[in-house]
Amino acid sequence: MNFEVIGEITEIETIAISGSIHEIARLRKIYGAGRWRKLKGIATIHLKDGRICKAEVHWYEAHGIGKKEIKIKRILEG
């Protein structure tokens, strides 16, 4: 990961649930069975080059497994 999430992720929204997720078979194979959801939210991030900015981030999450594969979708400010 080329960044670190600082603090909490806000404005969290569910994008897709289980069968609607294109990557569901891969997620289950790598991380295990669960009620997978794809989510998005706004986070303050610390980039590898030292900059701190706000960004829209997306990730997958399942109960008992946690957040996986957090990625930056777009930088909002900073």
C-alpha cells in the first residue's frame, strides 16, 4: 500500500453486497467465506511521498474478517 489511513473513515456508503461484487470468488478464495460488502468513504491519508490529503477510498469488508484491499479512488484535496 502506498498510503496510510489517518483517523476514521467518514461518509461510508455500501456500493455492493456479496453476489453483486465482481471479485466475490477471489475474495472468498483468499480471505474466506463471509458476507462481503464493497464500501466507499472519505479518509485523511498519508501518502508515501509525505503529503497528507483527503481522498475517496474503496475497500472490501466482511464480518469477522475486517477491511481488506483499501485503495484510493480519487484525491479530493491536498
